[in-house]
Amino acid sequence: PAPPPDRAKPRIIALANQKGGVGKTTTAINLATVLAGGHKVLLIDLDPQGNASTGLGIDRAERGAGSYALLVDGRPLEELLRPTPVPNLHLVPADSDLAGAEVELVALEDRERRLRAALAADPALIAGFDYVLLDCPPSLGLLTLNALVAAHSVLVPLQTEFFALEGVSQITQTIERVRRALNPALALEGILLTMYDRRNNLSELVAQDVRGFFKDKVFETVIPRNIRISEAPSHGLPVSLYDARSPGAQAYAALGAEVLRRQQRA
Ligand code: ADP
Ligand code: MG
């Protein structure tokens, strides 16, 4: 992949949508992996479910300190970085305490800015990364808010199904609110259609609908529904290391290329 444009490193991208099961975590793992092909990447698991951590081979039992320690305890990022099976991709896992963070953050000073502050606390370390991906939980609570305040942009995965646009105003309104109050520079990285089914005409209709609404904000790349994508996490691997020739791996490779291309145009 081409080098990132000359701008402040790293580019921080949040994967957010208050709906669960739309492909946030799958996209976080697999986009991070593709970007790590030519760049240094950090993935921070902000979902108490910890699926991004499991999907990169860090099981619940061995998770140790992670994003809770970073946000709530103020532990230095350096102590929380974990290697993954993917060269050049590091992970801050979701620790077991993260489920309590939503509630505990409420009482803390600067509760929406904890992640931004934590990343800014070690400029030399963070500048060593080209991309930081933030995998958000399926809600618009304080964990997602922390991600949107820390990020340069948001990537919103949408499942290609009949009600795809239903509920999308919740995330777009939240992005608007964050822009007004907390992070004026927050951009929409793009809308990603996931679990696209070529054999189903409905997928094409839904895709047209979403493109009609969000125009060129929708990635040209669509992620097909592909069994290999859903099998890979149980092996603790991104799909490209599990089955590089699968349509899922190819689609995520195309997405990575498109993200880099769009950034050069920006
Ligand atoms: P979210 O993080 O938004 O809750 P996930 O990425 O965990 O969503 O995806 C939900 C489920 O759908 C997971 O079991 C995942 O393996 C599966 N999945 C995601 N994308 C695809 C795809 N393109 N093809 C097949 N299964 C997928
Ligand atoms: Mg998830």
C-alpha cells in the first residue's frame, strides 16, 4: 500500500454504530490487518464483549490490563500494548473491568476526553503508529463518545439488510453533536456496506438506497457475506491469515486500498 499522506500521525479512526452485529469488530480487525501490511497500526478494543481481542487471539483468561486501565485508571499506554498474530499490529485489549467503565466514567473529570488525553500523554509512542483503530461497543454511551472525541474520523458499518437506514440517524446525529461540542474536526470516514449477499436482489436495492442517501460517503467496496469471515475469529486470526483467497479477505484488501486512496485525495 502507498504511504499515508503527510499529516500528523497517526490517523485515528473510530468504528461506530449503536447497532450490534453490523460488522464493526470484523471491520476493525480486518481493516487494521490490511493497513498493517504497510504501516504501523494500533487497535484499541473498547467493547466490554472483547470480540476484537478474542478475534486476534487474546483470550479472555490472558487479557490482563487493557482499555479500562487506560481510560479509568490512567495507566500508560505503553504498559497496555500487546502484540498480535499480525506483524505491525498491536492491540490494547478489553479487560474484564471494562463492563463497569460506562458507569465509572460518569463520575470522572473530563469523562468524554479520557481516551484523547490518554493517547496524547505519550506523543512519542503514539507518533510511532500510522493508524489507530477504535472498536466501539454497540451503544452511544461514554465509551463510544470517548472514541468519537479521540478520533479524526468515524467509519460506520451498515449491514446490507432491509432496515439498513433505520437507526442510522442516531449515529449521524451523535457525530453532529460531538462536532459541535467536543471535536469540531471529526470527519465521516465513510459508510461501509457489510454482509452483502450477491444472490439476493434485496442487497442491491438496499445498497442503492444507502448510496442515494449518503452519496459518495459510501465506500465503493462492499463486504460480502462470507463464511470465512465469520470462522476466522474462532481461530484468533484475521480472515487474510485464515483464508487469504476467500472473497472476504479480498474484499477487506480492497477496502484497505480504498481507505488509503481516499486519504490521499483528501
Ligand atoms: P459488531 O461488532 O458490529 O457487533 P461483528 O463484526 O461482531 O459486529 O459481526 C457480527 C457477527 O457477524 C459476527 O459473528 C461476525 O463473525 C459476523 N460477520 C460480520 N461480517 C460478516 C461477513 N461479511 N460475512 C459473514 N459473517 C460476518
Ligand atoms: Mg463488536
